[in-house]
Amino acid sequence: MLLLVAPSADARRSVPRGFFGVDYDREIQWAPPQVQASTWGSMAKNGVESARVVFPWKDAQPEADQPPSFRQTDALVANAAMHRVRLLPVVMYAPVWARVEPDEPSSRPADVGAYADYLTALVRRYGPRGSFWTDRPDVPRLPVRAWEVWNEPEMPYQWQPREHWAERYGELLRRAHARLRAADPGAKVVMAALANYSWRSLRELYRRGRIGGHFDVLALNPFTRFVDHIVEIVRRSRRVLNRHGARRRPIWVTEFGATASWGRVDALGQRHLQTTDSGLARLVRRGYRRLAAKRKRLRVGRAYWYTWASSYDPGATIFDFAGLWRYRSGQLSRRPALAAYRRSARAHEGCRKNAQGACR
């Protein structure tokens, strides 16, 4: 007598857990608590298994002589854990007292030790033995185990002053790596995502920043409407890693996408970032299909769509037309790209999901 057993959802998966991610930023992150709680459940139902969020140091510790506040980050961690979505916090934005240039919001930290202290405090709050899980027994235990150390330090709008940026970021990464590993030996240290000509910036970081051996994951932000360009950027960055003895280091694509701003916003010099609503949906389908097909060869571990929700405000910038949802005036409405994301996630994850991220 033969027993026929249906294959499990894991057996039908073609990508690792967490592969389907989104960035969670812009207006939705300041939405009323009930809106945010609802939208995290929607994320899980649509196949999101990981979310990239900013943990702004400047908001947590505006005064040097005060301990960090976790009010803002507690809410994010709770919502994510309730729906089994793994968080990738991007820890950045130094407070005024900790900046090299006090009047510059994108200033690098003047003291890398102070930044590392904040990272350590976050691990002690949200890591495997974090106080958050004791304080909130009502929240499913889902410790944060990956931390991204800043974002796009090669870009002027993210890192000032520009002089010797690679050396200064390398110093920050080395200190962050040591402190994160001391606080949680199993933590993944994610290097700040690199954009545009990322493979060139990566070479400079190896040469001048002495980053070798001080990160576990390379993050890339290949933001463009051309799928072939996304794959080529990942491939070129993979070659740089391989040449520096990091063949086994995974790559996480932490921002990919485009904007449905064609005909809505005049963006001279940024046409490669613009498409239509239907073009955005095609990019979701083709982008995830190609990245999933190349993931083993290029060691792509995750791919985060930028972004979950944006305003679609005609008077805004092109990046306000990138969301899978429109969020405006407290209301959420679906965009065509959402259905493409959901179908792609179901096809590669092997099942439909409920609001807790479980197969149903």
C-alpha cells in the first residue's frame, strides 16, 4: 500500500526564506498605529518575508547625555514580529551632537565609537537575548539578526564630508563589525548598500577602506527600469567580491525598482528610472524572475522591492511613484505592481500566505 504525501510548501519553494522583501519608508512609516499594524499584515499576505527599515540614530538619541529611546523602533519590531516578517534595520543618520558637520543631516559620525554604542544598544534590545522580548511577551519572538551599517556612503546626499569617504566608512564598518559580533556572535553585518557604479565603489572600499573580513553581506541598490542592467550590476559586484577572497559572501539586492512617473513628473537625466504603471508591474515580474534564476550563480540571498508604499502625489518627486501601494491622506490603495509582486512571491515561495506569513 502506497502512502501519497503532498509535498510541503518548503519543497515547492525555489528561493530561500526572506528572498522576497520590500523597503518600508516614506509617508507610510509615520502613518497612525492602526494603519501600520494593518499594512504589516498585508505585507505578510502578499508574500513579503523581509523588510528593510531605517533606524534613525538622530531620533533615538538627540541628546548625548541621554540613553537611546526605543519607542519608534519598538513599534516597527513589534509589527514585523507579529506577522513573521524579518527586519533588516539600516542604522544611520547621526544626531547633531555626533556629526562631523552639525548642520549637515547627512554628516558622518564624528566618533565611530558613539555609533557603535548605539548599535550595541539595539542588539541588547532586539537581539536573541534582547530586553524587548522580555518586556513584550505578547509579541512572537523573532530577534533581529542582520544589521546594515549606514546606506550609500559613496553618495553625497548620504555621507558628508566627501573627502576620504572610503577610508572613513571603512573605519566605521570595522568598528561596527567588532561591536556587533561582540554583542551577538551570530549576527550578520551587512555593509552599507552601494548604488550606481557599485562595483567601482566596492573596489575603492577594498583598496582604501580596508573592509576585507569586516562584513558578512554585500548590499546593492541597482535602481533602474532595465532588468539586464540590474543583473549586470550584481554580476560586476560579484566579480569584485570573488577577486578579494569573498566568493562565499552573499549579495542582498536591497533596493531595486523604478518609478511609475512617466508622463507625471519631468525628470531630465533620470529617464532610466521612469516607466508607467504597467511597466512597473512588468519590472516586478521580470526582475524577480531573473534574480531568482541567477541567485545561485551570483549568490543573491534577498531582493527588496523599493518601495512598499508611496504617495503618488503629482507634485512630488519621481520616487513617490515607486510604491506597490499608494498611501495618501491616511488611505491605502493598490497599484498594479502589487498583484505582480504577490503572484511572483506565490510562485517562488510555493504557497499563498496568511497575515502571519504562514502558508494556507
